[in-house]
Amino acid sequence: DVKVTQSSRYLVKRTGEKVFLECVQDMDHENMFWYRQDPGLGLRLIYFSYDVKMKEKGDIPEGYSVSREKKERFSLILESASTNQTSMYLCASSLWVGTAKMNTEAFFGQGTRLTVV
Amino acid sequence: DAKTTQPTSMDCAEGRAANLPCNHSTISGNEYVYWYRQIHSQGPQYIIHGLKNNETNEMASLIITEDRKSSTLILPHATLRDTAVYYCIVRVAYGQNFVFGPGTRLSVLP
């Protein structure tokens, strides 16, 4: 089974702190994603990466950066945490089947509920 | 990616089939229909996907109409653990992102 593991289930940080959210997948997937989920707003894409050291902005990248130094690991960084970044953060990964030119279904981690106080 | 429309909420009796509809009238020929669900406080879980043929796996069946403008996810024998928000998503095969709408909140009642 595909496993996407997020380093923390719950995190409490102070305003202005630098925050690292880590995600690891064990299925050699090319694509990795970071979403945030807020009540009434659904899941919104922050950043995604389709290869090591490659990244693309999603719908709401402001206030965030990402790092993908190894294929299995995708980190989300909040440079200076703010209270409006209190949210559930979800990491996902999916496979690129180059011969079929398609991306398969995405598999999600359990989520990190971040509270910024 | 095409937009989808789902009912906000549905109830289903435990042990009965749960039929969750999705409308995707603007779907194009190269777009797949995906279903995910999210149990409270967990990440979304992949259920099934299809292009035009009906699909079945150990979790559910997916029925896509001949004109592909709508589909139905069927949980054949719903249990209390199937209570979740169910998302219908339309996406091209080479598309990377999944766009989640508000989904249908399914409540399985004892």
C-alpha cells in the first residue's frame, strides 16, 4: 500500500516562528502536493512538485515555500507563521506513468493540524 | 477541469446501498471521474475512478452514464464507518492537481 506520512498530527507554533512541515512517501512517486483545508473553503493547493528540485505554485502560495531535495520527501515551510495560517495541512503524492502520459490517483497523508498562536 | 455538482448531504441506513450522485455536464472526452472520501480529521482517501466504462473495486462501484454527464458512486452495503464527506472530481489524465469541491456529507444511520 502507498504510504504518505506527515511528521506531525498536531502542531502549535507562535506567530513569527519558522515552521517546517515534513512529508515522506514510500512509493517512488514523482508528484507531491501540499494542500490546506479550511471549513467552507475546501482543499486548496499551495504548491506541488513533479520532480526533485522542481516546484510549481498552486492557488495560494503566498506565505509559504517548499523544498524537494529527495524524491520521497517534500517539505512545506512557513517562513514567518501567522494566525491566518492556522489550518489543516495535507500532503499527497501521485505517480506519473510516462508511457501513458498520465498521472494516477493521489494518495494523501493523515494531515497536520497547525495552530498558530 | 470540468466542474462537478453534488448534493450537500445524504443519509443512508446501515446495511443498505448508498448511491451518491454527481453531475459533470461539461466533462470533456479526455477527463476522468474520480471519487475520494474524507472521514473526519483524516486525509482524503481514494475510492475509485473511471473514464466511460463502469468500474468496481473492493470498496465501491462507479456507474457513468453513456453521455458521461453524470455518475453515481455506489457503496453496496453501507456501514457506520462509511460516514464521511464524498468528493467527485473530474480531471484530465495528465493533470497533476485535484480540485476538491464541497462534496456530499454521507451519514450512515444505525
